[in-house]
Amino acid sequence: MLPSINSGGQSMAQSLVRMCFPVGSGTPFSTRRRRWTMAAGVLVLVVLNLSLASAAHWDHAVFLDDDYRLLWSITGQDITFEVQARTKGYIGLGFSKDGTIYGADIVIGWVDQGQVHFQDRHTKKHGDGEPLVDSSQDYVLLLGYENQTHTVLRFKRKLDTCDVAYDVPITNDTMRVIYMYHDKEPHGAFYTPGSLPDPAEAFKQARSLFLTQRINQTPLKTDPRMKTMELLNQDVNLPQQEGTLHWCKMFKLNDINRKHHLIRYEPVFDSATSASFVYHMILHECQGSSPELEIMSRENGSPCYKADRSILTCNSIVAAWTRGSEGFSFPSQVGYPLESNQARFYLMETHYSLSAGDYGWPSEPKAMVDNSGLKLFYTSTLRSHDAGVLSIGMDPNWRHIIPPGQDHVVSEGHCVGDCTQRAFPRDGVHFFAVMMRTHQIGRQIKLRQIRHREELLPIAHDRNTDWNYQEYRRLADPVRVLPGDRLIAECIYDSSARTAITLGGLTTREETCLVLALYYPRQKELTTCHSLPSLPTVINSLGINELVPGSNPVRIASPPELSGMTLETRLISYDWRNNFRSFQYVTRRGSFKPLCWSARNQPMPGTENLEGFAPNITKSYKIIRSCSFVGSTNVANVVVMQNRNRYVTEPETGVELPLDIGDGDDDDDDIDSNNVIEGAARSKVSRSSVTESMGLSGALAISFRAHVEAKMFAFLLFIIFLNSFRIATT
């Protein structure tokens, strides 16, 4: 074991020299030459680790709880993590498909008297939650140490390790990140079942995160022209029991006399309890001015259903925040335009929702009021592009029906080509971020793009949504959408646990299927692009031929066996199990009503009488097969394209993605070389050949004082290398 670094890099160098060249030893010249070479090699490892510790850059960092911090960055097909946990026992980080520890992919590590132990493990789907060591070690330890209070591990892995038995691929889906820490270290045989102290106690919880498309929340650059404002609710009485409240408050901005750009917004919570109630906040820009808007701006607000929508010309979304989000920072070249002369009134819609069953909150919380809202960061230093927000999907309405007892129900909201043709500029617009939203039973959501009869690669796709974590995700490269393109928000629901139908609506018990797309350049012709199943489609999907005109309640005229029955009774008593397939076919292939609305909350001219049908697609994309994802299509004239749902990161400068044509795995060469390079990590003893052979201790970590010391070591290494080369050649 090499000596620990206890007093900075200089002592390490001196110790190496003394070890290799003991005074008065009479060591033969050939032995001294070998020791010079060994010292130079070890110093290479020292300098590499000093550089890792002193010059690490992280794109993302979150506290999973007060004692556990996770940092990560993505480079190419590799993701590097650092875990900083307040414990001197063992720690773990993993990924789970359902948010539980069962069937999870997890790494476990700890530091014992300067020795770093690190293992790629997994838990059985129907096991006892004990993490077992993988036969294939696919995580590579880069750094490990502990100090007086914390244990720190830094490691990397492939986004797709190809260990289909035990590892969870990291994709653009919402990832369920699980974490563990315990104040004791493993005992006995470290790699046998039962060696980890109390894994059930060590397991804390799961946290939903976007790992590959997370918005980079780096601090805003210093800008003397940047200002902030807070738009806050005023003493809103929060709902009780499992109630839901949509609260609307109008704001008037008089002091932005020339154009500014909104560059960031974030939530402001009145209290920790208030934060538990706020589900989403949406800020709308209102067009024009009227006495009614002026009056509303002087009031404290009201439930949204009481607002007279006919006077509200507030159909442009400025900012959208949903539970789980930290806020949103616009890319450096884009900002949302703010100017009192163009838009003076802004309507903030706040959705309050409390569900004791889902969150474990008190069933009868004390009555309280809320003053939460949004904080806006804006500047007069204008950016290159004005941003806009386009809402795409299924209009919240009872005609959106989700049958009970089904694990795979598909709903589609269409933004038809007639709308984009009328609204978008000739060169199109560029989508750069999306927020995809469902409620409690939503499981997947996809934003599809159709051009003529060809379906292009999905703009975004999440196969593992979490309705409590739906924030903006940044696309790696802006996606161009041309006039005439059709956009489809496709949602998949799992209603298997429900015994009654679920209807579309605004409450969390109802369902929604919406995508908010941030784009540039901004246009005001089209701000809401939804669709709604036509009434004939709805009644045909329920086996109804005709309704009784003018009946109240609505009654069925035919077929004869249903004559006289109310529509409500039919919805409740319908045999969904035996008729689900026909219902799904009719709702997806039947007619629908396109809803193309402008910023003034009015239908775009020429779209009032549109009727829509599902597109006739003759070309489609093909998902590239890889070791962990196998996709196929049965569509003729398949267009083979890079699967955007795989590993796309979100740097400011964008990422150039190779276009792979063919059916083979595009990572074959990379994976093969990776198996060779990381072969040492696949042994039964899961230790890094770099860090553990050096016996990194807490003192080592503490002694990483400055980047200058690393440079001193590099210079020392260079001198030793020159001398060793000179001696070796003499």
C-alpha cells in the first residue's frame, strides 16, 4: 500500500522519492531505473485524480434530501455522477422503473480505512430488497473518499450499459432515481447476501428527474440591466379535503415602457405547506385593454370558472410552472418579449390540489391562505429571438373519454396542417423545449410530427411519465416545424385500477393530454392548437346511432335496444371490457373538431368549420435497435432515422448527432472497446484499479486544496519523466 497523502502533494512526491531511492541502500542502477519508471507512472495516476477532484465541472446538481446531493454531467454516451452523502457508512444510487427498490439497478460504495469499495448491484423484482452484486460490473469508480462528516463517490457508466438483465438504460424518459445511505459499513464477506446493514432502512425514497434533457440551471450571468418582479396571489383560501381550486388573478404592468426579454422564471412559495398545494401556475399574456381587465387587476382574484371568458383576450402563455420544477431559464439566444405598450395585462392561473391518498398529507388540514406566485427575471439587453409558447393536444372536455380497467388507452390531440399553414412563417418555427402533461393515470406521452404523408422523428417522447414531475425539457437541437406540418400529442393511459370512466377536464382526477412547446420566432396567429372528438364520433364509440334532439337529460333515440336510455346511463353501464377495441378504433379513426385559437382567444379566420381526421401516413421513421431497445415498424417505405428518445443532452451549443442508416446497433464499436477498457471493473471485487490501489483516504480529499497544486504536480511529473527517460537511455 502506498503512503496516504497527509500534508499536500509535496509530501506525496517526497514519499515516492524516498520509497524508490532509499538513502545509502546501494541499490543497483537497473533497479533504480525501474523505480524511476514506477514513480513516474504512479504520479500520472496522482495527477489524474488531482485534476478530477480540483477541476470537476457539473452540468446539474440536486439535493435529493438535506443529507444527500447528486451531481452529474453527460459526455457523448457516458454519464458521470458524484454522490455527496452525510454519512461515514455506505451509500447507494440507482434507477427503478416504478420508483420502488424492487427490480432496481443500483451501485453501492463506502470507504473503510482509506480503502474504497464500490459495486454494481441489483435487487430482485420479487425479492426482499437486498442489493445483490451483478455478474457484470458496468459502473466505473473514478474517485472515492470520506472526511469528518461525508462520504463522496464519483463514478461513470454508459447511458446504455447493455446489461439487459440488471441495468436500467438512462434515456430521455422520466427517470425514477432511488438513493440509499446508512451510518454503518458492510460487515463480514462484503459481496455476499446479508452483508449490507439494514438495506430497507438505508433506502430513502425515489425522485423523478430528467437526467438527459434537464434544463441546465446555471446561475444567470451578471447583467446590470436585469430586473426582477414577483407576481403573487393574495390570501387565497386553500381547498380542503381532496378539493381542487383554479384561481385566476390579473396583474397590470405599467413600468416596462420599452421592450425587455424575460430570461428566467421560478416559483415563489408562501410556505412549505403552500408548496404542497400548488400543482401548477400558468401566466397568460392578455391582448389589448378594456375596463373589465382594469377592474380585475385591482381585485384579489377569483375562481377561474367565474371569470367571463368572453372578455379575456388572454390566450398567450408566457410562463408555465408545474409541481417538481425549479423554474425555467431561456437559452442564451432566446427571450420572451415583455413591453407594456404591447401587452399591459397578465393573467396568472394557479391550480391548487390536495390529495391525501397520494401524498400522505393530513386528511383535514387547517384552513389557511396562500400568497404564492412567480418570480420573473427580465432584462433590456435583448436577445436574438423572441420566444412563444404553443399549446398542442386534446382540449380539456368531457368528450375525452378514458374507459376503466384498461392498461393501454391511447388518446390523440391534433394540431392540423390547416392551422400551421395559416399561422407559421414561410421558413417555419423552431421548437427548443417542451413540457408534456397528463394527470394521474398518464403513463406515456409523445409529440409527433407529420409532414405531407411522412411521419418524422418524434419531437419528444416520454415512456415513463410522472404527473407530479412535468417540467420543461430542452431539446438538444431546435426542431424545425414548417407551415402545413401536423403535430399530434399522443398520450397513453393506464386505467386498470379504476372502475369508472375518466373524462377530460382540469382537475387532477380528470385527465389531460397537452404539450406546451417553446419556440421561436414568436407569432400571435396561433397560440392554442387543440382538437376535440366530434359528437358523432363520441356517440358511435358508445354504440349509439342517434340522440333525441333537444332532450334534457340527453336521451338515446337509436338503436332500438338503447332507445330512451340517457347518455349518462350508457356511459356508466357500457361493457367496456368487451367493447374496448371497437371504442378505441372509432375514437382514433373518427372525425374530430380542430380548435385553432389566436392570442386574442378567438378562432383563427377560416378555421371555424374545419373537420379533421387521422392522417394517412405512408412513410414513417424506424427506431434504431440497440441492446436494450428493440423497435420495429410494419410501415412500408420506412425512413430510418436516429431515435431521438435515446441519449440526447442539452448543452447551450447543441449536439451534433450522427445519422445512422441501417438496422445495426450504432454503439457496437464503442461497446466493444468499452468492454476491453473497463475489463478490470468486471471482476468479482468491484474496485477501481486507479483509486483503490492508491488507498485514497479522507486526508487525500481534504488535501486537494487548489488547482495550482495539481499544476505543481504536473510540472514535477514532467521533470521526473525527463530524468527517467535520460537514465533509461544511458
